[in-house]
Amino acid sequence: MKSLERAFERMLKLCDVVWGWKETRKLRTALHATAALLFPVQCVCCGRLDEKLCAACSQTLGAVAIRPQRVEEFADALPLNMAGLPMPVITAGRYEHELAGVLLSYKNHQMVSLSKVLVPLLARALRAALNELTDPAREVLLVPVPSRRKALAVRGYWPVGLLLHRVFKAHLLPENTRVVHALRYAAGASLGSSQKMRGRRGRASVHNTMLARRQPGISDALNSGAQVLFIDDVLTTGATLAEAYRALQGKCVVPCGAVVIASTPAPDEKR
Ligand SMILES: [Zn+2]
């Protein structure tokens, strides 16, 4: 059965290569319909036997995430500026319903193909954040929050890094932006079960775990005076973003805010 499934995948890929031909398009549609009958998959949101994300849920997700929002007021562990205001954070949407279902399946259930749904959402939130910068024409470094080594080994991919890479590959951002993998977790920094902990204990568990990388290209970028936007998947208390911010203290860059795919107030900190 597996080899048959692989053969179908190969044929679909071949059809993609010669997509311009009218006959190929017809053949691809027919193959796709046959594959859906032979290897049914459930929608990750509503469970309907269809695509990984059915048309109805895809439409709802598009509508929910159409307007990125500022959410820093809900995350009380974010760093504060001189005026006592939290670092601005823009989210593509709330961590609930379809967005939560898709993000969870993408991150924790190896459904990497769902990145095609998340890429436009992240790109939209990124563009909203870039528009809010005081100097949008100056260089902006997009610094993704790193994956822990253990998580990377288990998943085999870095969810945030992969999405950001695909946003760039699709040319969805202005020319003055670039991705810099400037952060890493310190060796031996283990979060274990406390990673899910929110509130004060959760914050304490993240503190002093991140470092700025020291490779020449990265050090140059971190001394360029550029603006920085941090990128992460989910915002809860803001403790991880605060740690990313702390790790770049003393570098010659201007952290201006963060962009996340989804945000959720921590249960003990809902207003
Ligand atoms: Zn669905």
C-alpha cells in the first residue's frame, strides 16, 4: 500500500513539472481524486474525511487570520521600554479553533505540508509589523526564536525556521528584510516538563537559557545598527521573547518587536 501511495505522489509531482499542458492538468485532477479515495485523510480541524485541511476550515482560517493584531498587553513577561511599555507583538491570530488545530498538527504531528497554510498568515503578520516600524525603510533583521536541540531531534525540522524560510522563498517580504539565525540555546539549558508551565515559574525556567551566536556573518549583522523583529510560533506570557531580547542586549541592534503566528493568554493571567 505504501509503495502505491509513493507511486501516486511521484506521478502527481511529475504532473506538476509539466503543469502547463492542458492534458496534464486533467490527468492530475483525476489522479488526485483517485488518491483521495484510496488514501483518505482527515481534516486536522473538524475531522472530516477530505484533505488535511478541508475547504470549509481553510476558508474559516483565512477569515479569522485576515487581520493581524497587537497582543502585547496580554503577555506580562515581555520586556518593557524606557516608558514602561511592553515590546510590541503582532500575531496572525488567536490560538484557538482552526489556527490552533493547524499549528498543533504542523508542529507536533509531522504535518509539514500544512506550512503552505501558515506561510501566508505569517507573511501577513510580518508585513503588518514592518509597517509599524518607526523607520520601515531601514534594514530589518528577522530573528527566529531557536528550537531546542532535543525538540529538533524529535521533530526533524524547526517549525518557525522552516516557515520563515518559505516566506522568503516565496518573496513575500520587502527587500530590506533578512533572516538572521542569531540565537541559540545554551548547552545544557533544559526546560523539560517545565516548558509548558506558565506564569512566574515558567518565566524562571526560560531565564538565561539563550545566547547570541558568534559566527562572523551573524556578529556583523548584530553590530550593524539594524532593527530587529523576533519571530516565534505561539505567544503566552512572553517569557521566551523576553529571553531572546535579553540575549541580544549589548549588541548594536534595535529590537523593535516580535511577530508570532498565534497568541494565547496564559490561564492564570487572562484579563
Ligand atoms: Zn475541516
